Amino acid sequence: MRTRVGIVGAGPAGLVLSHLLAERGIDSVVVETRGRAAIEQTIRAGVLEQGTVELLTAMGVGARALAEGARHDGIELRFGGRGHRVDFSGLTGRAVWLYPQHEVLKDLIAARLAAGADIRFEASDVALRGITSDEPVISFTDADGTPVELRCDVIAGCDGSSGVSRRSIPDGDRTDYFRAYPFGWFGILAEAPPSSKELVYAHSDRGFALISTRTPQVQRMYFQCDPDERADDWSDDRIWAELNARVAGDGFSLAEGRIFDRGVIPMRSYVCEPMRHGRLFLAGDAAHVVPPTGAKGLNLAVADVVVLARALEEYFATGSTGSLDAYGPTAARRVWRAQHFSWWMTSMLHTDPAGSPFDVKRQLGELELITSSTAAATHLAEAYTGWPL
């Protein structure tokens, strides 16, 4: 079996790349270890930058995001018992959309299958061979048990942080940049009306909290916790008391309801360089992971494959490798900007367990600057709503 581009992973990076390549007349096959239902039913939060929404719309898969997603023209920063709005639209003319990642994946999968795309769900024993040769191979066992060898011109590794693609690059040929944060996020889903029209990022002496929304009836909220915290040790009453304590002030309170999902997620930053090894090109979480504070994960994956699709179009049309050779450095510039923004938001809003009163005062000074300076607020708004694709 042969294709021009073998894509490992049917997440945002792999599916968007498959679509962009098809628009350019470049055939591809997507190999995915999970089943379609598992992908579509794994609940993931999603904040889409304006550029991501515009791209999905141009691809013909943005209608539901626009109709069912919630456009947010700003966020609220809460500290010192008061809320302060950062007006994205007023500062930059841009916005973000709250639309869960699994809903994005539903839209992409439906569109790709309707177009006749070859997506091999429930593949097993996936392995990459010959990635430094002119014809790399993805070998796997199909869902019906048939062994398959997929010969490619190029492989796009879009299979996340624990997939086979990154591991296929020898340790001596890559550098792993990694940072683990000394805290995690305790996240809940609750049946309740919205507590705020926009996202609330709260700094408090008890730690960080984020108030978000999933639908008009379901809310997503987080608070900073020990990374080893056991979610089952927390009762609903204790969770609501903790969240309310962190956002308290100027009459603000949370609309409470039944909590039907809870869990603790780690906070980490990671970048693999280079993002290319021979004919293997990494994209999305296979190449980098950011803490969720900056809402950059899905958006970075999309930005990666926009660059890669353009480079592949040039390569297959002309034979020139110039843009392919530049893919890693080009994508990495945006990745490191996003890493800085995500680290900055995280360090400004979270309590460092090893920090001092000086650190707390520094955080408050930074928050005061952002909420009193147009230039500082514009910097946050530009980064949050996304740089041009």
C-alpha cells in the first residue's frame, strides 16, 4: 500500500493536515490506534484562537463552532478581591471561541470521511521504519487483523506525547526540553448555569482558579492543587467552598450544581527539537506540550500543520525541499512564543509552593500593570487571541 503522506494520529493536527493536503491534491492515509467513538467521546476543553476558527471556517468545518461555540471578546483577571476585564476586541479587534476539542474532532472526522478520506481507526502494532530513507514505512495491524505496510514519501507524526512518532527519533538525534510544574489543576464539570459571561482567571492567597463554561447548562472549573491530589478525596461541598474562596470579592459568587466529573491534570512544558528527522515531521503534542493556562495546545497543533501543508505543497509541486527544510525552525518560533506566554500566565497566577512573600507581591504588581496599562493589556490580548497563521 502506498500514499504520498502517511499521517500517524487522528487528533487535531493529523485531521487538519489531511484536510489541507486534500485541498492541495495530495493524497494521505491517517493511521490511528483509537476507535472513532473513543476519540469523539473523550471530553477535552477547547479555546479556539480567531485564526483557528477562521481556518476551520475556510475548510468548511467551522459552522458548528460558530453556531454552538461561545465567542468571548475578553477575559476577567481577579485579584485582590476585585475583577478586572481585559477587552480583547477593543485592544486587538480579535476574539476567541469556547468550543470543546472533542467537538472539533467530530467535525473534522465527519468531513474527512464524507470526502472519502482513508482513516484507519483501531490500528495496532504501529511502527515506523526507514524514516531517513526516501520511502519511509508505517507498519500496523488493521482493525480487522490484516498486517499493513504503508509506504510513503513523507510521514507526519501527529500522535501526541505518548505516541510512536517521537520515540522513533533516536535519543542522540533530538533534544528534549522539559519543565514540570510543582502543582496541578483540579478540574470539574458541573450541572449549573454560567457564573460569568467570560473566562475568569483568579489569583488568590489560596492559589489559582479558572472559571469557564462548556454549555449554558454545564460549567468547567479548575483550581490549583498538589499534583498528587486524589480527586475522590474531595466532596462536592468541599470543592465549591474552595472555588468560592479563591474567586471571592466585590459580590462575585459561583452558581453551584451537581458535579458529575472531576480529575487532576499535571502541568508541564515540553519541546522536542528538531521537529524533523529524515522524512518524519512532528506536529502538535508529538513535538510540544504547553500548560493549559495559555490555551495554546490545539491552536499550536493547527499552526504546525498549516506550515507543514504549505511546505509539502511546494515539495510535491516543484521538488524543492527549501520549505520542508525550514519547517522545524519556522514552527518552533511560534512554539517558543507560545511556551513563553503559557509560562508567563502560569507563573503570574499560580502560587509557587516554594515561593516567598516577594513572589506574591511581584505577581500582584504584574497583574496591576496588565490591568492599568493599555500596552501591557494589548500584549496579553494579542498572545491570547493568537498570532497570524
